[in-house]
Amino acid sequence: MPVLTFFSAVFVITFEQLVQWRYGPVGITGLLLLTIGVKTKSPTCSSIGAVLLALMLAGPAL
């Protein structure tokens, strides 16, 4: 069980660092809001996070 926890933590931290490196502080804020919203089952918080991430992804294409 500790090995699974360790690999899960490494994956999450790597993903967060990748998002922050690629999209900056706004990207990590969107990811944080999306994660908190899903964890607390708050549609408002998760929607705001999803919109922030979608705008970050759509921004360079516009």
C-alpha cells in the first residue's frame, strides 16, 4: 500500500509542476479550484476551475 501511495503522490506532483511550468500561476490556480470542487462536490468551484483551464488551453489558439 505505501508503494501505491508513493507513486500516486509522485504522479500528482509531477502533473502539478507540468501545469505550472506550462501555464503559470493561473493554470495551477485553475487546477487547484477544479480539484477542490471535485473533492468537495461543489459545482461552482469545479466549474470555475474548469473554465480557467479551458481558457488557458484555448488562449493560444485564438
